[in-house]
Amino acid sequence: MASSARTVEEIFKDYTARRTAILRALTLDVDHFYGLCGPDRENLCLYGHPNESWEVSLPAEEVPAELPEPALGINFARDGMNRKDWLSLVAVHSDSWLISLAFYLAARLNRNERKRLFSMMNDLPTVFEVVTERKPVKDKPSILRAALRVLDHLVFSVSNCVLHFLEIE
């Protein structure tokens, strides 16, 4: 599952392909996806691949994983929630994983390149917005501030992972 993306454009292409795969799983292939996520199975993850395919499978066995892993155990809450709410939850976790993976791959980019990458990613609706058929809210400062706090936390977490990874090398 390794990716050799290194430039802003390559990382963005990787991001959009994986995003497309996840969107396909949660929209066009939703019945098949839902069927694969039985709560009687082990901890499952939804993976979007750079070739725009998706799969539901167990997480990578190597520790630490080569790349950041998606949310673990997406199948356990399935039968305890409304289907639409469960798909929304999987969508939110998928957005987090996609951003985490993109910024993991962007570890060696400079500040301006990371900013450009985030801007390109932010121009697309999130998986959550597509799955829930919501449009981004415009001109809502409190929502923007909250989103920036979440993003700051995510970037800090990813930065710590990258620093740890670089220390290992």
C-alpha cells in the first residue's frame, strides 16, 4: 500500500484517487460496502487506493504501519446506528484518514507547498459533505474557527507522527 508521491501534484493526485474510491464505496457501491461490514467480523477498515479502488479489510499487520491507517472497527457500530448516521460516521473518519495520509506524504514539503496542497484539497467537498449531501457553509466565522482548531490539532498530530518516523530512520 506504499505510495511514492512526493510533489504537491503527486500527493494531490494520490489524495483525489483515494477520495474517489471512498466516495464510490459510500455512494455508488453502498449496498455492497454495507454488506462487507458485518459486526460479526473482526476490526475492519475502509481503504481507498491510489488506483481508485476500495476495499474493506483488516488493518496492516506491521507495527508501526508503513502509512497511517484508517479508522479501525468501522463495522462494530453498524447495526447499532441508523444506516445514514453510520455512513456519515464512516465518512468523517475517512476524511480524517485522507488528510492524515496526505500530510504524512507531504512531510518533506515546505510551508508554501503544504499550504498549496491543503488549498487544493480544501477546494473539494469533504467525503462527509458528499455522503450527507451537505454544501459547505460560507461566511460563518465560528464554524471556520472551529474547523481551524480541528485542523491545527490534526496537523500537530501528523507532525508528531512524522517526527517520530524521521527519528526511527
